[in-house]
Amino acid sequence: MKKFASLVFCALLIVVLSPLEGWCDDFQKGWDAFSDDDYAAAFREWKPLAEQGDLKAQFLLGAMYYDGQGAPKDRAEAVNWYRASAEKGVAISQQALGWMYYQGQGVVQDYQEAFKWCQRAADQKYVLAQHTLGLLYYHGHGVAQDYKEAAACYQLAADQGYASAQNNLGLMYYEGLGVAQDYKEAEKWLELAGKQGVVQSQFILGWMSLKGLGVPQDHKQAAYWFKFAANQKFALAQTHLGLLHIKGLGVTASDTEAFKWFSLGAQQGEPIAQANLGLMYAKGQGVRQDYPEAFKYVKLAAEQGVAASQIKLGMMYEYGRGTLKDLAAAQHWYSQGALAGNKAAKERLEAVETKLKTGL
């Protein structure tokens, strides 16, 4: 759950809580303090109201205890206040309570209780609850796994513009889970989510354009979406953007740009980025040639199972590039590549085993 004091969440609270009983002067004083980021003052105004049964104040106290704003962070106390208004039918509190059970925060994790409370909020068309129900059906938590029901719940929330639901619905159309596989529908919902900043949607839109899945193959469009995701530090997007710059597909061919994006992906442990970064250091491509740095990144990729890097690492050990010559280590890495079915690795393995036997 995001910090509830964000402007977006404040706007949501106004919409959701407005239908409840009117705002008294004390509640307004608390709201004014809250809007000025004086959470301690807001808490002082709202706590007596919550204790007197004000449903809005009860929810807000729960949120303040949840985030530790204006009150000590106390998830169990947050649960108590969410429950007080949830039992009176407040949808936002029912969703919050259900989410606490889903996460096991302030209560023992209980998916059936999560389902119960989220269902009550979803019955009131509360968008966050509709999405959470989708998650519960998708994973089979607290209810029998049912992709069709998951898709239906996501659809309800997606139709209300909720980005995470749009993303999940798009993924279900992409994979054909709970709905007939339909790349056009997938693109529609993923694009809506991607435009709201959902990084997974942005990456998959780029992938669909790269491979021509449901859309014409378009490297420029692929680069467009990959860059959005890459700028949000999504490692796979950074890697693919680097590959496009290496090949000059949809973007200007640039070793410097490729090196930049591979570096960012490699720093997050993405193996293909590490593999390519190692090669660039080895070749002096887009960066000054540096065999020790090449060895470092090739080894990282090899350890994550990249067969081409396992062969390259074997060669670096065999010929002492960026590291001391070590035929036994070369044999090990060629063996790993050979086990992956790489023909070149098998040939290099035979050659290095001959060297080990003859001492040459």
C-alpha cells in the first residue's frame, strides 16, 4: 500500500468517504491539518471522533497507524480501526482489512478472510477490491484457482481505469489464461496500463513490437516502449534497448548507448546484459578495452547459465585473458557449455582436455 498521504490518495479518500455521514467541524479541522502535512494534529482531531464511531475517522486512523504518520506505526492497531468501519460496510476499510489478511500484516495471514472482506468491498464496486479478488482467484488463495473469474475481476477494475488491473488483464489475454488468447486485446489493455506508467506493460508492449505479436513488427515502436521501461530501471528493457543500439534497429546504432544500457542492466544482475557488457570490454567496443572487467562480467553471466558466456569464460581461462591461465577452470566452463548442448563448447572441451593430458 502506498503512502496514504499522496495527493492521488487524498483525492480518492474524498470520493470514497464523501457518501458517508457529513463532515463535522472537528473532522474538517483534522482534514485541514492532514492536507498541510500536520499528521499529528490531524490524528488529535480524528481520534475522539473515531472513538465515537465516526466511520471516516476510523478508516483514517487505521491508515495513520499503518503508515506511522501522526501515530506510531502499529499494524495491529491499524487492523482494529479498519475492522471497526469495515463491519459497518465501509468499502475502503473492507478492502484495507482484506489486504492486511492477504499480506499477514497486523494479523495472521488468512486468505479466506482476505477473500471475504475484499468480496464485500467488490460488491460495492470498489476498484481496489475488484483487483485484489482477481489476484486471489488467479493464485488460488482463499478460493479455488479460477483464471476465468480472475479475468472477470480484473475486467471490472480495468474498466474503471485501474492500471494494475489493466496490466493483469492484458497479460491474461497475452497468455490466453481465463480468456481466449488475443494479442489485439492484450495490446489494448497493456497500452492503457503502459501509458499510466506500469513498467511490465511497457516492456511487453516493446516485446510484442519486437517480435510482431499481434502487431506489425516495428523496431522503432519496440525501442519506444523499451525506453519507457528502461528509464524505470527495468533490467530486461535496459538489456533489449542495448541490443537495439548495437544492431541499429529502431534507434541510431551506437556502441556508447549500448554500453550505457548494458551497464545499467548488468548492475541489476541481468545475465544477458552482463554477457554483452563483458564482450564490449573484451573488444574495446564503446569503451576502452579492459580484459579484467571483461572477465568480471563474463563470469557473472556464465554463473547464471549463459552458454555463450560459459564458452567465453573457458577461453579466458584457457588463454589467460583478464585472469591467470587455468586449464582446469577452462575445462569446467567448457563442460558447462557442453552440457547446455553447445557444439563449440564440446569442441573446446576436447581440445583443452588434450592439453591437460599432454601437458602442452
